[in-house]
Amino acid sequence: MRDAAINLRALPEQRELIDQAAQVLGKNRSDFMLEAACDKAQSVLLDQVFFSLDVRKFRQFTKLLDAPPASNPGLERLMAVAPPWSGKSRQD
């Protein structure tokens, strides 16, 4: 049960645009707006990557980043598979 209200004001053309998009998805305005806002909020929060390291840990971290990648046979097999939309294999 939803019990927290969120109110906002919009221009008529913004409301119409939102209503049209919601209708295409078979949603009401509130559900559409809440889903869209939550998607955007999650994206913003996931883009905020910050972590703090002391000097020793920072050197260790940069050393790992600068090192050549380890062999990964699974990834190599995956990268050899052509995407389904290409109609051919990558080995062609």
C-alpha cells in the first residue's frame, strides 16, 4: 500500500507527453512517473562511485589496474561468438 504522496507541477504539454507514454505502456500516469523517476534515481546513484584508499592501498589498486589482464578462456569464447543479428560468426 502506497502511503507517501509526491506532488509536482507540470506544463500541460509535459503532462500530455507523460500521459501518452503511459498509455502506450498500459500504465496510469502515477505508475509511469513513479517507475521513470525510480529508474532515473537508481541510475544516478549507481553512477556515483566514490571510495577512499590510504596511500598503500591506492598504490596496490593502481598496480592492479595497470597490470595486463589475466587470461580468461571463458571471455575469449564469449567474444568469439557473433551477435545473433550479424548472421555470421566472428571467425568468418
